[in-house]
Amino acid sequence: MGRHFNVWSLIFLACCTSVTWEALTSTMAQSLRAGGSSSLVWGFVAAAIGALSIALSLSEFASMVPTAGGQYHYVAALSPLKYRRLFSWIAGWATIWSWVLSTLTGIFSNSMQLQAYIILFAPDYVYQRWHTSMIVIGMTTCFLGINILGTRWLHRLTFLGIVLHIAGYVAIIVYLLATVHPKNTAAYVFSDLTNLSGWKSDGVSWSIGLMSSAIAFINWDSATHMAEEMQNASRDLPRVLYGCVALSGIITFPWVIALAFCMTDIEGVLNGPVGRIYPLVQLIYNVSGGSQSMTIGLTWFYLFLGFFVGGPGCMAASSRVIWSFAREGGLPDCFSRVHSRFEVPVNALLLSWVSISALALIYIGNETAFYGLASGVTVVMIFSYAMPIFLRLIYGFKHSNLQPGPFTLGAWGLPINIFAACWCTYLIIFMCLPTLMPVTKENMNYAVLIFGASLLVAAGTWWVYGRRVYLGVLAEGDSPFHEETVVDQQIGHEKKGSVASSDI
């Protein structure tokens, strides 16, 4: 594949796939009900620091192994030889599932925003779940077309995406601050502790509320899976990873504070016609007095961002993980082929498209089951981040022949990795707890079931065929990836066999 991305286009892509302030706004109801404004504000600070520690930890690995496999390649590099294939297999499936589900969730969010407009401003419209599924499949098909056109298009679209990302941020925050009167007090914003979750412990409730901020700090590793299409990946990829998280945290914190001051009628937002479908649209609708021009005019940025960059970027990342995994025998060889004309793995893109479209159909038959998929994606993704970090703490680099890359944490490596591991453990535990008590089938948190199912899929496929056909990566005797030229040569050798017959 051609290396069309540079450090700027890739950091813009990472920002547009993580969409930190947009994701936080869509899940803020959980913070405000389970922990209050203090959970929203200070929980965001904690989530930003935790995410930065994860990004720094993975950046060190990315500098040594700048490949599309990302997390499962890091796991292979750090694992003992006896368990290398098994551990990287589990990490590979976790990474694939997390990105397919994450892409589905992002596209679903865009479709719900579009339907929120229709519900509010087309009184005769009767909402049906199958409408949502069809919109998701239609958008996914458009994203497939954008990706097949190649990374040249996606590289250019990231610059449009960052403009939309910042323009929407500025427009909405200025409008809310100028329009909402009176605002909440500073005491409420920074110290309010509201426990409407049903949990007797305020600490547990506050931690559950913090999860909405944690959800805002995933998907930034999209840049990792585009590494083999990036110039100077060993040097610049780490800058993209920790730079995206740090930049998103710094920019979004003022948004969080402004939102906390302006959210004066939480129940009015949550109980509105589209409050649970798309809270941001309902908030602007309420503040503007039901104005169609203001509601659509101030929120269309995110819809366009998702359509032109966020959705295509997530699909690109998911397809690159599939393509990389197929190179090592984790999936049929046809998914490891790169189209000679378009310079993208078209078959892997098609598999991603089929998977997302099929999962979207679940919403027609069972709304609760679909939301379970959406809630589980963050847990699976955090697990994929955690695996290489824990292996680094347990084994260090004694089972690896890798040399330090251009970016290294040095003496700070151990404490940062310990903090990142603790943060991942904390997130996984509290993301799997019920968000409301008592638990019913309507409010049950299905994250633990999705997480367990992803592990069962990995285990089942391993025993059925993985242990026989999976080649693994970075086997004993492989050349260390200590220089960018070595990485390029390795990638080139891996591609020769597949690109020779690359046309579908």
C-alpha cells in the first residue's frame, strides 16, 4: 500500500475517529445521573490522564513495531515464545471485534442524529427501528466506496474533518454560553454529587458516571492501524498517538465545564422527544425554543464529520486489522490481498462492510441486544490496550529481540505502564457493572456479555483452526524492527506474495 499519510493527516484522522467532545456529549446523561456534575468534570480529567498513560505506553511499542496489526503485534513481541501465537491470537480477535463494533456504533450514532432531525421537524413521521438499520447499511456502503477510492482521498478528507470538528465545537459552545441564562453555579459544577443510579455507594455511582468520559477516549488508535500507509512511522506514529489524546483532552476540558454550567434542565433534555436518541440535538432544540434552523444549523457539523471522515476512518482501521491478521493466517488468505490499482485491501474492506451491515440488522429484532453491542465495545477495546501493557510489566522485553525505537519512555516507562495497567483494570471492572439498580432486562449492562463473547470467539476459533494455521508474528529469529528501513523491508517482503495476485 502507498504511504500517503503524514503526521498531520494521521493526527487529524485520530481526532476525527475518537471525536472526544461529541462522544462525551452523547453519553453525558450517565455521568449526570450516576455521579452528578462533579463526575462529569473531574471524571473527564481522570479519564484524560488515564488515556494519556495508555497512549504513552502504546506509543513506545508503536515506535518499535509500527505495523497495521497494532496491539496484537505488540503482544506477539512481548510474549514468551511458548504462548506467543496464542496471546497474539486473542489480542488480534479483540482488536478486530473492538474496531468492527466501534465502527458500527459510530455509524449508528450518525443515523440516530439524522432521525432525530426527522422526529423533531416532521410530525407525520412514524419512527421504526428498521429505518435506522437501513440508514446504517446505506452509510456503511458510502464509507466502503470512499475507502475503495484509496487513502489519497481519506488523507485529504482528514483536513476537512478537523475543520468540522473544531467549527462545531466553537459554534455550539459560544451559542450555549451566550444563550443559557441563568446558568448553574460554580459550586454545582465542581462539587455536585448526584446519585440517581440506585447504588447505595456514592463512590461506586461516581465511578460508573465517570465511564461516559472514558468512552470519549477510545478509537485514537486508528492511527496505529494505518501505520503501514504513513511516512516515517517509527518516528511520527508515537507523536500521533499521545498527541491526539493530549490535544483532545486539552481542547475538550473547556467544553465540559461550559456544558456543566449550561445543563440547567437535565430532565428536560433526557425526557424530550429525542433526548435519549441524541441528547445534543435535544439540548440545542430546548435552548433555542424549538428553532429548526438553530437546531440543525448548530449540530450538522458532527453529522458531516462522521459521514466524510469519522465513519470512513473507522472502517479503514477495522479493515487494516483484518488485512494484517489475514497475512499471518488468522483469516483466509483472500483478505490479505491488496488491490494493485487502488492500493487498499478491498477484500478486507468488504468483510468489514458485511460484518457491520449484518450486526446493524440486530437492531430490527432486538433493541436491547443492539445496545448491548454498543456498550461492550469500549470494554473490548480497553482490553486490547491492556494486554501488551500487562505483558510489558510481567515479562519486560526479555522475550523480545526488539531494540528501542526513536520514541522511548526511558526511566518513566515502568511507572507509566503501572498506572496505565491500573487504569485499564479500573475501567473494565466499572464498565461491566450495572448502571442502574435494581437490574432489569431493559437497563441491564450487557458489556460483560459482549466482552465474554469476544473471548469465547477467540478461544473457539483457536481450537477449531487457529492453532493449526495461524503463523503468528515476530517468531524467534526474526530481524528486529529497530530502524524504519527494516520495517519497510519487512512490510515489503510480506506484501510480495499477496500483491502479486492482488486484483480481487
